[in-house]
Amino acid sequence: MRGWSFPIGRVLGVEIRIHSFFLILLGFSISFGIYTSGNGGRGFLLWFILVAAVLVREAARGLAAACYGLELRSLLLLPTGGLPTYASTSTYEKSPEDALLKRMTFVGPAANLVFGGILAAVVTAVSPEINLFSRPLVTPASLMKALVWANLLLGLVNLLPASPLDGGRLVPAGFNKPGTNGLLSFGQMIAVGLVLIGVLSGGAWFVMIGFFIMFGSHLENQGSLLQTSVDMVKMRDVMLTDYSTLSASDTLEDALERAIHTLQDVFPVVRGGTIVGAVSRQSILEALQAGGNSYVQGVMARTFEIAHPEDALVKTLRRIAGTGGTQFVPVLEGERVVGIVTPHHLSQSIRLRSQLPRRGRERDDR
């Protein structure tokens, strides 16, 4: 997805990327301007109007996302709208909630329709000689009319029940059963229908819209599959279950001797069977070099975050990062420690897990 897009900046911490399809749309708009009015400059202005309509929509959606507490990491702009990437798993889990989904679905179309309606009223009052209903509706020959209809049509198009348009998110669940890509197929059918209408009626804009919907549905499907794959990784999938512990009363020399015989990089420190801290091999070495032999309890880290086997890995990592990070995470099942996660072991687990055959991973997740 990123290979066909390029960044244009950041807004409130959200990376904004624009898809190269806008370059295709630019070429089409300039050609259309030359063909209809002999002026490529007006075609460029028409393209700018189409981009502005997308920005109106996404600005409204961004404000709504902030109001509803949806944290975005990036936004990919397509000619039919934007595809968001959420900043955390908790945000991703919140976004599909039915009530919130319905509100977010209508924000974009409503913004375009309201803005287009206001523009229509202003144009009618200020320039009554402009016939807003003369065809073609979107043309470089009448840029004010194009500005009105670009917003109105973008709002109406996004109400179509086709992925990745807003209306596609309200299609009954039967059209989008997990693993069947039902909604994607339905969206492609609508896209093909728009292309055929354009070909039969000579409407080039229908062809372009159908093409963009078809490709946009493909991009969103890729992003959904990637997000689903990440969400499926639980703490139980990556935790270290065979590990060594140190006692708070162990000396640093004894601890180093035990550390020599294991690849484990961070050791839970226990007192009476309860984890009271953690110490890394590097910390033991530095303490010995700096102050000589002493006790583990004097150099151990006493603060740490805990997790549970069924916690999502990404969600846990986000939570830990928000508290400043930690050397290790004990994984508890009830009051019993069933595993630990350390930075070194986590990187190895993720690398090895990525090498598992896809079918094997699916069996593990079940």
C-alpha cells in the first residue's frame, strides 16, 4: 500500500499519505480540461476541487474520530475517501462498535452533502446565472458548479453499499463473513456496474469512480487481513515458559554464575515464591564492576507490568510503552506465574513465529 503512496505531512500527529491514483486523476482532469475547454489549467483546478472534496470529508471524519476517542496513526487518501490506520489495538477494538460505527459511517457523506448544499445556496444567491443542473455536472468549464457537485457526488457515492465506501460498513454481516470476503466481492460487483454504466453512457466519471472503488476495496482488504493477523497474537503465543529465577538474597557473583549457563537475558527476582522485581545480566555485570559484590535486591528493578495469557500482544506492548517501558513482563494465570516476556526473547519469538507455515499458525490460534 505504502509503495503506491507518498507522505504529504502530519496533522496533529497523524501521518497523511496520498495515493498515486491522484496522479492518474490529475492526468485525466487536465486531459478533460483540454478536451472540453482547450485549457489544461482549468483541468488542474478541477483536480484541485476534487482533492478539496476529499479533504472536506476527511477533516470531518478526523474531528469525529477525536471526539469519539479513536486514535489514528496514519491516513491514506484515495479519490473516494481515506483509509485510516489505527494507532493501537484498543482503538481498533473500539471502532467496530455498532453505535460508533453508524455515527462514523455518516460523518463523511454528511460533511460533503452539507458543504455541497451550502455552496449550492451561495452560488444560487450570488451567481444566479449559473445553472447548477446543466450537464455535465462536473466540468472545468464551470468550476463553481464543479465544486458543488464534487462534494454532493462524493457524499452520495460513499453511501453506496460497497467496500471500502462508508455505506459498505452497514451491509448486513452475512455479506462479510470471516474468511469469505463477501463484502469485498459485493463491492467489486458495484464497482464493475459503475464501470459498465460509464462505458455504455459515455460517462468517464463513472468509469473512474468504479475503478477507484475496486482498487480501494482491495487495499482495505489487505489492511484488514494484516490487522487481524496482528491481533491474533496473544501473550501465551510468545511468552517464555522455561525460565530461571533469582532470589533477592542471592549475591551478584552467584547470580552471574547462573546467568553464564543460560541464554535468558532478564531474570525474575523472587522472595518467598513471589516475584518482587527483575534484574538483567547487563545490570549484574555493571553493578559488579562499579561496586563489587553485593545482593541482587540492591540492583533489581522493582517496578514492572503484568499481563495475562489471553491478552493481545500489541495491546500489552502499547500499555507498557505508555508507562515508560519495563525489562520484563510476568504473565499470570490467576495468582500463578505461567511465563515471562523479555525484550530479547520477544524479538526471537516473533521472528521464529513469522517462519511458521500459515496453516500451522492458524491451528495454534484455534
